[in-house]
Amino acid sequence: MIRLFDYFRSSASYRVRIGLNLKGVAYERIDLSLLDGVQRSADNLARNPQGFVPTLEIDGHNLTQSLAILDYLDARFPEPPFVSKDPARRARTLAQALLIACDIHPLNNLRVLKYLKAQFGVEDAARDDWYRHWIAEGFAALERLAEGSGAYLGGDAPDLADICLVPQMYNARRFNLDLAPYPILVRIDSALQALEPVAAAHPDRVGIQ
């Protein structure tokens, strides 16, 4: 049995759900509420020393970090591929994916937002401005990188960058970011959401079990 320790609104977990669905891999989902701090329980720390989600139990391993999990899935279940074997195409995909996963997402992580409030007294309105600022800065660059894309960032089929884009678009809408400056990203996200493996991973479809 493959088990995903997950939180329905976690961007990193959302990526892994999309990846598993695109690969057609069946799994059991175990929800750990980040709001309740369950991720820092002894049980979760034993499987994920950072006290994060997601963790994927598969083939006798506890895999952590969403991009590492997606890389494992791509090696373990080669079709459909998440990255190209062509070096230039692979580098392009990784650049787009890492822009989201390493430059936007960490600054807007729940633990960072909580720290801003607890240590510096940042109020909700200012916190939301912070959140939108970092998405907007990243999306401005990603929009340019997406020029000339096909139906998806990956061209004719979703790739790793698309998997990272979908949760970030969800976050942007949750925090009321104006998406008008990013028509390519909006178009690609709409095409991705029309795919059932992607739609089935949406937080509204998953909910809290």
C-alpha cells in the first residue's frame, strides 16, 4: 500500500497528489492538519524529521520533499514523464518548477506567515500583501519564461513545472492576487484543471478526511 501523509491545502502535498494522479498510481491519503500542529507529532517526526508534509510511504521508503518525491515517481513509473531527456528542455522545466517551489513558495509557507505575526506583529492585511508580493514577483518572471509554450508549460503534455504551477495558482486566487498580468499562466492553468487527474487533486475535491 502506498500512503501519502498530506494536508489538503499544503502546496507541496497538492503537487504530489497531482503527480500520483498523472502517473495513475493508487494511494491511501492520511490527512495531517497543519493548523492543529499534527505535523510536529512524534509519529510524523519519526517519518519526516522536518515535521512537514508531504511524506510518501512507498516501496519500504519514507520519502520527503515534494520535488524529491516527484523525481522518485518519475523514475519508478516512467510514463508519462515529468521531465524531458533532452538536456535543454529538462533545464527549462526545472528552472520553471524551481522558480515556484524554491523562490515563491517558501516565503509564503504557513510557518513563515506565523513567524511574521508572532515575532514582528505583522497584521493580517500586511501578511496578505507580503504573500501577494512574492507570487506576483515570481509570476512576472514565469509569464515571460512561459512565452511560446504549447497547451501546457511542458508543451503538449504536463510536466514538472505544470505540477508546481497548479497549487501556486490556487494560492494566488485564495489571496486575491490580480491575475490579469499573467494571461499565459491563466490559460495553462485552465487547461490543466480540465484534466481529471489534476482536478481530482484540488483541495476542494480532497477536503479533510
